[in-house]
Amino acid sequence: MSIQRIQETIADTRQQVVSHPLYASLETLDDIRVFMQYHVYAVWDFMSLLKGLQQQLTCVNVPWVPTGNAATRYLINEIVTGEESDVDMNGNRCSHFELYEQAMQQAGADTSAIQAVISAAAAGTPVHAILEQTMLPEAVKGFLGFTFDVIATGKAHVMAAVFTFGREDLIPDMFYALVKDLDQKFPGKLTTFIYYLERHIEVDGDHHSQLAMQMVQELCGNDSNKWEEAAQYARQSLVWRRQLWSGILSEKVI
């Protein structure tokens, strides 16, 4: 198997995400706020998946010992730098999650629910317990549950496949459909959100997606079982993304 074979396996499901009717339905500021109040969880668990990969592929303990190989260490550390310590519109360092929170605040979206989740996680509550105890939409719970189940496998090739094909390689095409009309519809009201989207299109569409694919290639190597497992998890990650988008759309309809 190969990167191309994974792309062929996920092609139909990926297209369903990229062409989802949700994008065209975002017509008002209230629509955007609903979208952001769902999507912020995908931003958060993306950062968690990223750090899970870093734990698997590098040494994050003291004393330091060589872990993995230098190629995969470079690839994941390079992506972490860009995602965890990027710049906002004013050139200040921030993570993409913190940037997204800034965008929500500018748009008038409610951040109280995601902040409650973050506070519970910071206090040491296991993620699946948080999902059971909080009144999150079912589409969000399913999406988060899948991501943290992937992290719990401890399988770097599986985590990398979901990260690459369910996130980094998907984001540019997915966000392009969303960003192209926002500035014309809401001039000056979503500048931070537009910056966030354009930043992902720029960074993930070029640098990060290529690094991530190299990482999958390194981790799967010549192991056909790893390639097959990577493809199946990558496809499932897109199924959950489609369901998340459908959950947002159904709330808007209601």
C-alpha cells in the first residue's frame, strides 16, 4: 500500500466532506456562530492529537533519551511549532486554538461550553468522563470520542493517518469553500476568523500536509498491515467529520 492507495480509499468520503451542504448554508452571523460553537471542539482535539503524536514520536520526559528516529522527530516537531506557536493578526505568538477563541469572541460566539471542557480537562477529568458529564451535542461527542480513542490506541501510524488525511490534507479544500464569501458578507466582523481560515489554507495546504504525509510514509514503511489500518482509520475520521458537519446543519435547520 502507499499514500496514493490511502487517498483512493478515502476519496469518496473525503469528497462528501468537501462538498457538504453546510458551507453554502452559512448565510448569517448567527449561522457562523453556531458553526464556530461546534467546530471549536475539532480545533481543540486536533491540538490533542498533535501532542499525542509528539509524545509517541519524541522524548518529552526528563532525563531525555533518544526516541524514534530523527526524521519523524523533525516532522512532528516542525508541525507542533506551527500549530502551537503561530502568530495572530498582530504578530503575537499564540496557538491555533487560542486564535480560534479570539475569532469566536470577535464574532460574538459563546465560548462558555468549550471553556468548561478545557477547565475539566485541566483539572484532570478524563475526556470520556467529560463527554458523559457535559451537555454537548451528540455530533460533537462522537467526533471527540473517536479522536481520543485514536490517541488511546498508542499507534503512531494510526494517529498520523487520522492527523494527515482527516485534518491537515483535508483542511485547505474544506476551508476554501467556507472562506471565499465571508469577507463580502460580513465586512469587518469576522476578520480574525477569516485570518484563521486563510492561515490554515496557506500553512496546511503546503508545508504541513507534506510533512504529515512524509510522517505516515515513515511510520508505515513496508508494513502492509499498518498501511491498511492507517487507511481504515483515515476513512473513519472523515465519516465523523461528515457527521459533525451534518450535526451543525441540523441545528441550523431547527
